[in-house]
Amino acid sequence: MNKKVLGQVFGTIFISALVVVVVVSMTPADADGQSGADESKTGANKKVESVGVTQPTRRTLTRALTMPATLLADEQVNMLAKTNGYVAEVMVDIGSRVKKGDVLATIDVPEMMDELRQAEAIQAAKEAKVTQAEALRETAKAEVQRFAAEYALQKITHDRKVELRKQNVIPEQELDESKNEIAVAEAFQKIAAAKVNSSAADVAVAKAEVLMAVATVARIKTLMEYATIRAPFDGVITERFIDPGDFVRSATEGAAEALFWIAKMDRIRLSLQIPEIDSASVKVGTPVDVVVKALGEHSFPGIITRTAVGLRASTRTMRAEVDLDNADGLLAPGMYAQVTIKLEIKESALMIPSKAIRVRERETYVLVARGQIAEKVPVDLGYDDGIWAEVLSGLGDDEWIIIAATGAVIPGTPVKPVPVKQDA
């Protein structure tokens, strides 16, 4: 490379370095001069986002608790035997509708019939003994009267003989004999009175024995009544466990084998376990809706009929029950249902879509479109079911809330609001 070429290369490098130095030295001054202009153009340079907006709506707010439940018969009884014996006859089967007092089955108890005849014979003998004792008492009473009359006669005779003796008409011996006759009459009178008392005691004892015999007969008859199994109330036979010829044992001897199950189904009962957090809102009269899956989406309205008031310590739940009328027989024990308990009903609550709510750290807010700009508005919320949320404070009825956007939207973002209709 010749000197001329080298000179040209070095000259070019020098000029380039000089230009760089000049540009660098000018840059801070230019930047300071243009900073305000750039900042003033920030909003204009941002992309305008198209956003879906809607306004808060006033509606009736129903805070509800939905839980599953199983339908139960209002009353259900396991029919047990109270006497030993063989089943003589069965009058009903599953599905049979019975009235209170209807005979369901009979149990053959021949040995009890023998006991009854024996007890009745003893009762008759005791009653005869009472009759005999009463007759003896009446005889004793008659003897008392007879000896009383005899004593009175002897007393009169003795008084006369006393006067005659004073006149020396009769000897002293005859007066002594009169005294003896009075004493004898008085003794017989006392003996007769004792017999009256004794016979009265015999009558009392005999009557007590009769009462015992009558009680024995009544007991056996009562036990024999247990040999006839009757329906305790109007209902339906849901289970049958016996056939004619089966031997059954008395439940009083420890046996617990049911003969029948009978259920009262003109009214259906639902048992619910209310969580502790909602227990204060569930009271007698709280409205409910019951949907029985087997019957489609038909809803049965009702109310809380009764509550346990207290909570179970093991589960922290409170038992509540709902009674449903079942006169038409549509409902059956064992059906599955979904029960919606209306814990709270608030009229004209201010509601917004739940998807409009934003949470950052501990702050809850929504974005609203004001003057084509997205602004952050803190809100206090009440009940939120995941679709609609109640606004307690922070928003008015005329705000346009951003619920959707084509891109990222933050406070200060230019927006183009597009009203979106919300489903009820």
C-alpha cells in the first residue's frame, strides 16, 4: 500500500471520529429539549383498546345455600313381635296401604290360651271364696244381733229378780243363776262380734285374691292381643320379613328381628346439616326449594320446619328439617334431592358481573370507562356467587364497568367502550 492510500484511510478515520464526538456532545442537550414533548405524546402514542362495558343493575339478591338431601318418611316403624309363637297368617305384602289398627299378621300361641283358661278358673274360685266369706260375715252379723237380744232379755230378767230378791220372794241362788246367764249372753255376743271382724278380714283377703286373679287374666289377654300384629298408623308396608309358619321371638327377650317395616308417607321429611357459617341464617320459616332429580326439574317449595338450634361439636353443623306435603304420593322415601336454602333476600341490591372484579394484593377494584380512559375504582363487595357480585360501596348506577377487552387494559389505557348486554 503506498503512502497516498494510507493518507486517505487515516483521513477518513479522523473525520469519522470527529463526527461521532460532535453527535455525542449534542445529544444531552437535544434530549433535554425534547423530553417534555415526548411525555406529552405518550397518551397519543398508546393503542386504543376496544372494551366491553356494562352498567350495574338493581335486582333482588338471594343468598342461598344448596346441598344434597335424601327424602325420608315422616314416620317409619320396625314392627317387632312381643310374644313367642308361629306365624299363623300374613295379611299384607310390600306396597300394601294400611290404616291404623289394620291386622297385618297373627301369631299362633296355643299354650297362652291354656294359661288364660287356668287363670280364669282361678279367678272364678277366688270370686266364689269371696261369696262364701261374705255369707259367713252375714251369719256372724246375725249371731251378733241374736246374742245382743239374748243379752238384753237376760238383763231385764236379772233386774226383775233383783227386785224380787229384795222382797225376799226368790232365793239368792236364783239371782246368782240370773247373773251367770247375763255373763254367758254377753260372752256369746262378744264371740259373735269377733266372728264378724274375722269374716270381714276373710272377705278383704278373698277380694284381694280376686283382684290378683283378674290382673293375671288381663295380663294374659294383653299378651294374646300382641299375637295380633296391627298397624300403628296409616301408611305403606315397605318391607316384609315373615311368612306363615315362621317362628318369631318376643322382642322383650332380646330378639330384634323385624316382622314388617311400615312408613307414613303422606308427609315427607328432609334432614339437612347446616354448616356453622350459615347456621345463624337458618331459622324456622326460612324458605327453601327442593328439586327431586327423579322427577325432573320440578321444584317443591317449602320452609324450614324445625332446627336443632345447637350445633354438633363433632361436625360443627346444625340439624334442620323440612316437611313436604305428599298427599299426591309423588315423593318416595330414599329419593335424592337438591335443597336450596334461601339464607337472605335483599331487594334492589346493586349488582355487577363477578368477572369485572379485580384483586391486587389486598385491594379490590373494578375498571370503569370514563372519558375514553380506563380508571381504577376501589369497591366494597357483599355476596358473590361467582356470576354476580353485590356492590356495597364505591360505584354508582350510571358507571360503565369494563368486563372484557381485546388486549391488556390497565388504569390510564385509552379505551373504546362497547356496551355488552348481560344475561339475567
